[in-house]
Amino acid sequence: MMARERQPVLTPAAPVTEPPRPAPAGAYARLRRHRRRLLPLLVVLLLAQMAVAMVTSAVRQTPTIDEPVYVATATDYLHEHRLRYNPEHPPLGKLLIAAGVAVADPHYAPARTGTQSAVGRRLLYESGNDPWRLMLWARLPVIALTLLFGLVVFAFARDLAGGAGGLAALALYAFSPDVIAHGSLATLDAPAAGFVLTSVWLVWRARRRPVRYLPPAGAAVGAAVATKMSALPAVPVLMALAVVSVVAAERSGPVSWWPRSVSWPVSRTVSRPAGGRRRVPAALVGAVVVAVAAVAVVWAAYLAVDPRLRFSPAEPVPAVAGLRGRLVELLPVPPAYRAGMLVQFGLEDQHWQSYLFGRLYTGSLWYYLPAALLVKTPLGLMALGVAGAVAVVALGRLRPAAPYLLVPPAVLLAAAMTGARDLGTRYVLFVPMFLAVAAACAVTLRRRGSGLLAGVLVAFAAVSSLRAFPYYLPYSNEAFGGPAHTHRLLHDSNVDWGQDLGRLADRLRERYPGERVWLVYKGSGVPSYYGIRAGDPLTVPRDRVHGLLVVSDSAVAKARGTLAELIGSSRPVDEVGHSITLYRR
């Protein structure tokens, strides 16, 4: 019998289809290219809306209390090249303002002397200058710098959390009412805070390339210290972070601080030439680099004003004895800087009157700044920032960033909380900036719905900010009633910094023409320049005060005696900019 032939095993035939067409070679490339183009477009749009908000505020606000001093000092720098006014603040921020003042080219009479406040008032209102034009040009450089710090926020957050995190952080920064408010003024708070943030970002990047990034990190923290002395605690923090960065960098290879051509290279340790017997850790060299760069920037700022470093203060510099005075003398900074520190100590020794949650008090409360931040930080930014801070500590992939994101703002906030002046969140403007970067880390959480929730919180913060437009200084979040209620909780630069005198003049002209006006105004503006003809209700018997009683909300918060009686027997009928209240008597 012949063997049966083995039949092949048959399987169901696959349906006959055309072979899949390969995707066009350039399709994915085009998709990636479109995404790459979309990211910078969104960055530009966010910064553009921030620019519109800041320029709108700058155009419509009259000078705040501090601005005339800074503008007059900047003008004196330009015309006289001398260190005379406002020594309590180093010159770098005012040199920035001077760039705008130079374009405005105001008439200036340097021979007339007086206090720095009097000089500022004369420059704006008594020298034939247009204060609207001069203040706008003085504010524009600060606006431009604030927008550049937005790019730092985006870059820092993108390093930590990718493009989506960078956009979320930038959106929270660009819609932050405090940043918009103070970034649109010719003051020093936004520049100082932004320089601190920049220095931290650069020292973070130094974890991979310390030689490239530590010198500019030192220069950035030096710029902060050369703008406001309150940034001084950031210097030792940055030096410590430089050590952390160099140690992290050395794990991937030796760190060399000198070109290879030098015969005594620095790898893991720095060996002295000629058979040096001691080895200095490379990390300590990184800390020294940061400190030297910072000190160099401080000196450069003073030398830019006067290469001969002449210092002739227009007002007396207080003498400070004891340990503080001795420490000031040891600092490697110009004499004018040391004198400015003495002025700051003198201000701290004064007793300031403050207001918080309806309580008027003299002195300071340690919890004032945290409480004020709770009021003035958008709820979306607060929630995402706290979630991001928790994520940085809890998640291993993010934990290396924890010292950089959490320690600098914590140290600076703790230092500010010990101050004697409870006058506003502007002293801790770095908090919303660091919160925005930390919020990017919350976007990376891989939980169901976390991305959607993060997007909702970012949108909530944006809507909250847009609802406050264009009144950003008196902003408070929805939990505390919004900008219309801030004056019941806080005062001074949190609400009413003298910014609405021009708006008040317009309101009186439009709604109350010809009425008798009594004015209690807290600010640096001159009411008569804006066409406001008003009497002082505190200089006449109370029964003579009839008509409109107009009071700055900071004065309302601190009202006692005659003013309190006048307000109590009057009926509120209107308000201007959420910072000035009009009463009918």
C-alpha cells in the first residue's frame, strides 16, 4: 500500500486586502513642526495679553507713593551722575527706570535740593513736565523686564515638566494680578523678585553645566541685591544651591573650571599649582563663583552711576551701633550700599501703623504676609502651586528640584516676615512667581483627570484676573469677596497706593460737576494738577463739611478721631478704582 500523502494543514485565508499605504514621510515631521510652532505662538499670546494689561494700567494710573522718588533719583543719575537720593535702595533698578526717563527727557533743576519726596514732586508737577508721559516712559522698562521674566518662568517650568507644564506656569504668571500690578509700575519689587527667580533657574541648570550657568546665576542674584537689599538672604541660599548643583554635575563626570590648556585642571577637586598640598572641593569653588559674580554686579551698578563712587546723601544717614553696624562694615560692597543698609535699619527701628482684617495696629504681625498672600493670590494659582510643591517633595523624579523651588522663597518669606513694615505683598512678590513654576509640577501628575483639573484651575485663575481688569492693585480672590472688598481687609499698596487720582478727577467732572468736594488723599500726586479743587475736612469744624467727602481707602482703614466721625455720619455713594470712596454729607 502506498503511503498516504500528507495533506497540507489549511488555515482560514486572511481577507485579501491592499497592503497598508505607508504614511507620507513628511506627515509626522509636519505634525511635530506644527506642535513646535504652536508652543511659541501660545507663549507670545500669553505675554501679549500680559503686556496689554500692564500697559493699560501704566497709562491710566497716576504716580503711586514710591514712584516719584525712584523717577527723580533716576533723573539725577542721568543728569548729575551722583549718588545722593534714595540710598536705601541700590541703583540697578533705578538705572533701569532711567532708560525710560532718558527717552522722556524731562526738564530737571538739580540745583534745587530737599528731601527725595520733595524732589520727586517738583520733577513731576513743578518743572513743566508732563507727568503722564514721564511716568509712562519710566514704567515701560519695568514692563519689558517683567515680560522677560515670564520667559524665565516658562523655561524653568519646561525644564521641570515639559511644554505643557511650561505653558501652565506662564499662564499663571501672566495672569497673576500682583505681578501685573507691580510689573506695570516704576518700582523695584518686580525686578528684584524676577532676578531672584532667574538666578534660581540658572543654578538649577548648572546641575548639568556648572561652568556655563553658575557665573550668570551669581550675576542674576547680584542684580537682585543691586536692586533691593531685601534680596540679600538669597545670596547664601544661592551659594548653597551652587554646591548642590556642582555635586550633582560631578556624578556624571569631573567638573573643570579652567581650560584644558591650564596645567592644573580642576576635576573632582581643585589642586593648587606647584604641588599644592590641599585640595578644595569643586563644589565650594562653585559657591565662590556665585558670590564673586554677585558682588561684582553690585559694584558695577554703583560704578555705572558714578565711576568715582562719590556719596553725598541729601538726607541724614542714621548711625547704627552694635552687631548690625559692625556686620555692615564688613560687607565687600561700596560705601553707599553700606549707608543704604543703615537707612534700612533705621526704617526697621520705627513703629509703623498697619491694618489687617479690620484691625488697626502699631508694629508688625509675624503672620501678616502669609495672611495677605491668602487674600491676594488667585485661588487657581494657590491650589496648583501647593499641589506642585507637594508633588516635588513626594515624587522621586521631581525631588531633585525641591531645594531649588522651595528653599529660596521660604527663606526670603521668613526674612520678610521679620520686617517692621506690614505694608503689602509687594515685599514678597517672588511668591506668586515661584508658585507658578511649582504649579507646572502638578501638571505632570499621572492621575485620571489631573490634566483636566489643572486646566480648569489655570482657567479659573485667568478669569479671576480678567475680572479685576484694570484694577489690579486692589485685587483679592473670590474667597475674600474680590477687589471691591479688599479695602476692608488690607491697606496701603495692597489696595490704595495713590494710583487713582486721575480717575477720581474724571469721576468728579462727569458725575459731580460744581459740587463742593472735601478730600483726604493718601498718595504722591498733586490733586490740583488734575483739576480737583477740594478742601481739607480735617482743618475746619465738622459742621462745615457738606457736600462730597472723598477719602482714600487707606485713610478710611486708619481713620480715627475727626475723620472717623465724619465718615460715620456720612453716606457712601460711589467709589473709584476700588481704592477711593465718595461719601455724601
